[in-house]
Amino acid sequence: MELQNLITLTTGITLLTCVLAVVGVHAYATGRAQRQALVDRLSATGQVPLTGRRRHFPTLDRRLRRTGLGKKLELRLAATGLDVTPGEFFVYMLATVAGLWLIGQATLAPFFGPIAGLLGIGVALQFLNWQRQKRIEKFINQLPELARILANATQAGLALRTAVGMAAEELEAPAGEELSKVANQLAVGASMDDALGELADRLPSRELVVLVTTLVLSNRAGGQVVSALRNLTETLEERKETRREVRTQLSQVSMTSYAVPVLGVGSLFLMNGVKDGALERMTGSPAGQAAVIIAFGLYAIGFVLIRRLSRIDV
């Protein structure tokens, strides 16, 4: 009797498991079909790209996006235009830190391992700043053409939303990509103020702030938007030339700011090459370690001061 009950219970559990498995497979297939239908519908309207690469480290990326650091990193990556998620960048940065740590420890001395690791974090963040600044500069150079397209479209009687979509199609990256994001936000119901405000947050610059303010005020109160954009186009052209001249004049100073820390690191390799083990003996005492830390701090201060003194806001 007990054996019969055990067989019945086992059969029932097996049947229930099979039913749940069928329901799970059906739910998975339905969800996958709905997702593909949504992607196809959005792709037909041009709101999402037709193709995309497979993302790595999705679990880490989701957890990182929930944190304040992850949100800031996501905003900075969006400003650079790089096709990298916060999780991927975090893993790549950790790999860079580990590699520089091992290289510094093996080639110089064990004391330089952590310093090289911290240098890797600085290099990664500096790379993001460089990519962001390069994208902002390229976007600023496209602003006169953007203002001209908006002025022509508005003069032809098109609405500002339509003019933004037209400019997104005609301009190249990064202006075309950024305006496409604005057009997509407007298409799903976002206000013009919010969409343009997010654009100004992603690519902060005085020129873009002026253009966004002009468009927002014109969208709110109307007025002579065509004449305002015409005048703004001429002003942006003049500022573009001025920025190019200033950047050319300060190119040597910018190279000096990078040459100072490179000379400092190069001197360490020179010392260790002249006499093998000199750095290890020097960092074997607290006084030597303090001297190395102070030297690196002075090099960092010199780099920052040169960059600050050579920065001219036009």
C-alpha cells in the first residue's frame, strides 16, 4: 500500500513538472516573439538600429546601473559616443589596473604595483574625458550647420520637431546621432524642453546652451525664430574660428602638461636600468617610500596646474 502511494505521488510530481515545463517554454517563446515584434516595429520606424553587438557582463551591468556611480558612468559614456556599457567599461578598467599593477611590480619594484594600479584608474578616466571633449569639439563645429538647417526648415514652415528630425537625417555624427536621440524622445511624448535639456547635459558647452535656450524660448513663446537662428549661425561661425586659433596657440602647452609626468615615470625606468634593483632598495625604507609618493604627488599637481593655467574659455 505504501509502495502504491509512493508511485502515485511520484507520478503526480512528474506530471506537474512536465506541465510546468511546458508552461515555462510557452511563456519564454511568447515573450521572445513579443520582443522580436517590438524590435521589428521600432526598427521599421528608425528608432533603434537594425543590428547590434552582443553585450558582455549583463548581470554586472544591471547591478552597476542601479548605483550612483553607475549612473554617472553611464552618463559619461553616453557623452563619449563609445559603444560600451558601464559594466563592460568597469571590467576593462579592472583588467587595465591589474595589468599595470603586475607590470609595475615586475619591472620596477613591488612598491610601485599599487601606484601603477591607481595610475590605471586615472588613465581610464582621462581617456573618457578625452573622448568626451573630442566629441564635444566635433559637435560644436557642427553647430553652425545645425543652426542653418533649423533656420531653413523653420522658414519653410516646418514645425520645430520636424526640423530637428530633418537635421538628424542630414548631419553626420555626432550631431546626427544626438539629434536622433532628441527626435526619438519627442516621438514617445517627451517635451522639447526636457529633450533638449538632456542634450545639453550630455554635451555641455556654451554654444550648445545658447542654441538650446534659443530653441526652447522660441518653442514656448514663438517669435522671430528664423532671424534668431540666422544671427546665431553667424555668431557660431565666428566662435568656431576663434576656438580653432586658441587651440592652435595652446597646443604646445598641452603637450608640455603630458610631457611632465612622462619624464617622471621615464626617469624611474632609467634609474632602474642604470643600476638593477636600485628602486627596490630605495622603496625598502619608509623614507624612500615617502619620497616616491611626494614626487608622484608633485608631478600630478604640476600636470593639473599646467592644464588649468592653459585653459581659456572662449
